Amino acid sequence: MERLQGKRALITGAGSGMGRATAELFGRHGAAVAVTDLDDAKVSEVAAGITDAGGTAAAWRMDVSDESDVRRCVDEAADRFDGLDILINCAGIIGVDKPTHEVSEADWDAVFAVDVKGVFFATKAAVPHFLTAGGGAIVNFSSIYGLVGNDEFTPYHVAKGAVNMQTKQDAASYGRHNIRVNAVNPSTVLTPLVEGIAADYPGGLPAYEEMMTAHQSLRRLGRPIDVAHAVLFLASDEASWITGVTLPVDGGYTAR
Ligand SMILES: NC(=O)c1ccc[n+]([C@@H]2O[C@H](COP(=O)([O-])OP(=O)(O)OC[C@H]3O[C@@H](n4cnc5c(N)ncnc54)[C@H](O)[C@@H]3O)[C@@H](O)[C@H]2O)c1
């Protein structure tokens, strides 16, 4: 069943991990996918994979922290696909693992430039196209770390808290224009971002998985496709009366 037939979607951070899984799933469900990422080679590879499988996709190297680059790519993608219906703000970095008193201004700005301003810039560029189309759907990648505190990665926690509020604020602002804005809040998902952290953990991935899921109801790490399915639902017309939601996709982590 093609749940995004006729939809035109732009995905940031689509070269890797959950962005890539989302782009591939969207391609399988009939969307035309603008695959964007900082990494030129990866966007070409992901877009080629979607078209080789019979879908529609095109690739853009796009830096979400650069407003003019974002504006140019979003406009080009809308031109290519004759409009835009869906924006998935997935690009993100985790930054330094330090408590507040050890974080430099540069550490803080580096995370906020991508995780917070990236969502702002892409949303700002996409909304005029949604207004032209008569509506749209945005799904922001936040994190359980934007919902609850923890004793690590302080700038990342605060940045993802900002993404949750950007989600609610934009949902409130744009509902009258039939633009829905939701967020997914994953717990730990086994993507390249996490594989690097797990490899450095004493005992490697098995020990890391046991430690990270000890307070989770479902005791396994997430897979990118677990989150991509939630994004697909929120982006599709099946969720046409859902907006302003920050949805935990977390194996039950925040329910305990
Ligand atoms: N992996 C997890 O456990 C986890 C949990 C909760 C939330 N998240 C969030 O989900 C999103 C995806 O995470 P992932 O684990 O799939 O990450 P990943 O590292 O596998 O992929 C992130 C992608 O973002 C791209 N990117 C980085 N900076 C960019 C920039 N300035 N402009 C454009 N693209 C840029 C990277 O090139 C990469 O392809 C992120 O926002 C992350 O914070 C991840």
C-alpha cells in the first residue's frame, strides 16, 4: 500500500541513519523524495537507491546551518517536484558530552547551529511552499533527551527541548493554514551516530545496549525503521487531525 502517493517530501540528514531509513520508506510509499544532507556522496547513493527501486528521488547537498543554502535547496526541490507537501527535519549532531559549567560557547553554538537553527531555517523555507499547496506536514526529529534530563550531552538535551517547543509553536501558528507540525522523540537507536559511542563503551555494543535499555520497557535498542514508521504515519494523511505532538518512539523509556 502506498501511503504517500502524490506527496512531495524533503528530508534533511537523509544520508544516514534514521533520515536515510525515512527517505527509503517514503520512496517505497510513493512520495517524490528530495534527499538532502551535508554529505554529497551519501545523498547521491540514497537517491539512486530509491530510483533504482522504482521510486522518485533527487539529491541535494545541503547544510541546514546555512540559511541561504537551505532556501536555495528547498526552492530547487519544490521546483523539481512542482511543489512541496512534507518536510522532515532529521539532520542533527550530538555535540560534547559535558555538564554546563564545562561547555564552551563554541560547543554550545555548534549544536544549536544544526539541531535548532537547522529546524528553524528549513521550516522557514518550506512554509511558503506549503501555503501555496494549501497545506503541509512537518515532522521534527527531537529525542527523549528533549523530554527528560540526564547527566550527559547537556547542549544536545537543551537543543532538543527547543525542537519540541518549535514543534508546538509552529503547530499553533500554522494550523489555520492546514500545516501540521509534529515531532518524534526516539530513545537510543542504532545508527552511525550511536555505533561510534557504543564502540568506545567498555564491553562494546552488547554492554552498551544492556546499559542503555536497563530502564526501558522493551529492552533492545531501536532500529532506524522503528522510527521511520512513526514518521511515515505523522507525515501521511492518516494523521490529518494530529498536530503539536511530541511522540516518544522509545521502547517505553519515558513511560516508566
Ligand atoms: N540515534 C539515536 O539514538 C537518536 C536518538 C534520538 C534522536 N536522534 C536524532 O535523530 C536524528 C537522526 O539521527 P541519526 O542517529 O540517524 O544520525 P546520523 O548521524 O546517522 O545521521 C545524521 C545525518 O545528519 C547529517 N548532518 C549533520 N550535520 C548536518 C548539517 N549541518 N546539514 C545537513 N546534514 C547534516 C549527517 O551528515 C548525517 O548524514 C538527529 O536529529 C538525532 O539528534 C537520534
